[in-house]
Amino acid sequence: MRIMIGNLPADATEEGVAESLGLVAPVGRVTMVREPDPANPLAIVQIALSREDADALARRIEGRIYKGKPLTAWVPLHG
């Protein structure tokens, strides 16, 4: 399952996101997407959860502060 995380700071890294999220759930691979706007990267987090559990985790991540910015999080329709 994938969880998308947005509103990250420009200096966010895969390692930093994985470490931060590792405090709330076991995280698989994290991929940063910096296009089309490198100043507003998006993280794609692979996580071994059911759709229901991934949705619950996205709700827990939503609004958490990461490097001074409130995160947005969602599970894509075709996770």
C-alpha cells in the first residue's frame, strides 16, 4: 500500500521522512518526487498495511508538524 505525504519542506529527504514516520508505523521504501515543483516535494511511502489501516495512518499523519510544516497525507485510490 502507498501513502502520499505532501506539504514537505524543500530540504526533506527519504531518510528523514522514513525516520519521522517510523515513530508511528513500520515504513518500507520512501521515494521523493520533486517535480514539477522542487520547493514542494511529495513523498510516496510504501507500507505493509491493509487499505483500512493505511487510511487510518494517513489520518494520523495529517496535520503533524515536520520541520515546521503541517503535513498532508492520503492513500491514492489505486494504492
